[in-house]
Amino acid sequence: MNVRRSAAVLAATAVIGAAAAPAVAADPTPSASPSVALPSGLYGGTDPTYDGVWRQSLALLAQDTVGVRPSAKAVDWLTGQQCANGAFAAFRADPAKACDAQLMVDTNSTAAAVQALAALGGHDTAIDKAVTWLKSAQNADGGWGYAPGGASDTNSTSLVIGALTAAGEKSGEALKGGQSPYDALVKLSLPCTGAGSGAFAFQPDKAGKLAANADATAAGVLGALGKGLAPKAGRPADATCADAGYPTPQQAAANGAAYLAKAVAKDGYLKSVLPGAADQPDYGNTADAVVALAAQGGAERARTPLTWLQRNAAAWAKQSGPAAYAQLVFAAHATGTDPRSFGGTDLVAALNATGPAPQDSEKPTPSQKQDDEDSDGKDSDDGYGTWWTVGVFLVAGIGIGFLISGRRKRQP
């Protein structure tokens, strides 16, 4: 998602049914004066109307990634946001009120919630219902749009792939009309010739043409790899853009990584592409690029943008809140960097401070468990209202990102 969006998230959400900015944005700065009462279990102090579930999901997933046991109140708030049909909306001010046709549920919030709840464990029923709803919202081309019925986009499709992976599903077998999510992603990837070679587009434009989009590319790389918002570094792999007719998902991921590596080579960061925005660093999308580069070809490939984030992202994260801190945690996790000393910032403490105090910080992460086993010599085994169109642009920059059940731990 981030959330390469997510939230990621996670760039602004798509205007339903039309080509628009990415559905997973990078810099959540909704109104500083909430128009609704802030629930005590919610992370962040800004208006949650358009990003409540997204930022909560990223916060909980990031805490789990670094071995922090989130507050039970925070987890209960997230599970309480789910509709009876399994879907999540961006925010429900009154969870006691049943979801109806007027409530805008979406794939991004639902996929992010699945990834968070899967990582935390013990939420099989909620996850199964959400996955069932996500499958019901799949388009005939194999992909997903932000909302049911919307045209498929790279960010949403990638987020759902991550959710399916987290839920222990084989995302390549999620077919609609004979098309898989990977078929949809490959069709949204650009060839290795011309402008934007190797990148992913968000959606085709009205003429059916594809234009490179860095945020969509970061999300697309993770999606094509079958990864979620918080992957570990992959093995060193080639990231040369290479056309082979209809590329495999792995080649499409390599092509996208090659585009991202080139995009950050000079300055160390990606630039904002939001309509009307000045030419400036896009911190959230740069964090997403770090995760994508590391997941595709190892931590060293992400060194340049990672170093830039360590030097420059602290003020952005402090202003932007929990989803931003979570994106930086994911970047640290993907590159093996200490999130408690990230360019002089303790990302874990800063994230924890944006919401209810976690239960403790003693829970080992999956990688820590693996290290312990190895060191011991053991085996490691509807319709859309105008308010929504306005709202999605208010959350431009949210970011855009696994499963312990009561029975077993499922990991990507």
C-alpha cells in the first residue's frame, strides 16, 4: 500500500470510478480540530473521519512488529469498527449503530484492519468476515478499487493482496472471471521503454493510458511480491527493468524497484505529486519506497532513502501522527534498523505516546522468535456522496502498507 495505502493506506483516495491520485496516501494531516469526539481507544489527536481505521490499523501493526503489546482498549476500538458484513469504513462515530447503505465502506480500511488483526492474533472470526467481504468486492479484472464498484487501482489491489496473505490465503488463487490480483497488477505496470519505465500506474487515465506514479509503484512492488505493509528485507535480487512480453509478478516487482531506485538516487527522497502541491519531499511515499526496495532486493538497496529519512523525517512524523510513525517503523523493520534509535528518534516511544498506553513491550517479534529458535539449535520452521470525494483529498498523505490466530501463527 501504505500504506504502500493504508493506510497506507494511504496520495489521495480515488474519485470513485475515475483515475485519480493513489488510494493510499502518505501524510495524514486532517483537521487539527476534530469534528467528532475522539474515542479514548483511538490513536492520534486529529479528526478521524477519513482515516480513523487506517491510522489505528497501522499503529497496531507497527507496535506488534516491534514487540509491543497494544492496549486492549485500542484493539477493541478497531474490532468495534467492523460492520456485520465484514467490511470497515474509514470511521464510525457510533459503532452501536448498524452499518447501512449510507456508510461508505472501503477496501483500504478493511485490508489494513485485516493485516493488523492478523498480526495481533485471536481475531479469526473478524478476519474471516473481512476476507469474505473483500472477495465479494473483487472486480472482474482480478483487482480492487477503493470502494466496491470502483475501477481497480494498484494501491487498493496491493493492500488486499497483503490482507489475503496475512489471513493465510493464497492470493494468486483469488480469482474473478478467471483473473487473479496479479493479473490486475501486471496490467497496471509500465513497460521498460519511455517515460516512467518499469513503474506502476495508479489507474489508466480516461484514454486508457498508464502514467508512472511513485506511490502506486511502492505499493505495487509489495503487492506483486505478495507482501503486506510490514515485510522483512528480501534476499538480494536483480532490480533491472526487463520486458518479457507479459512480465511475471516477480519481474513486475523488479521493474518497479528499478524505477524507485532511480527516482530516489539523486536526492534520496520522492517528491510530492499531489495536485497543486509545491515541489517538495514526500516523506510518507519515501518511507513506502524504502519498504518496497528492501522487500524486493534487500536492505542495502534502500540505504539512500533510508538515510534521508533518518536525517529528515522526525518533524514530519511528529506533526502527522501515528500512521506516519508506523510508516517509519515499517521502514526500519524492512531494513533491519533499530526503530528505537532512528536518526535520534525513538519511533516506538513516539508512536506509543499518540494513543492509549500499550500493555507491555516484552512480546517477541516473529523475527526474534526465529532468532531464538535458531540460536537454540531448534528447527525453524452502492452510491458515493460528494462528501466522500472531498474527504479523500483531505486525507491525502495517510500512507500508501501478520497473522497469529488463536490456533496458530500465520506469517507472510
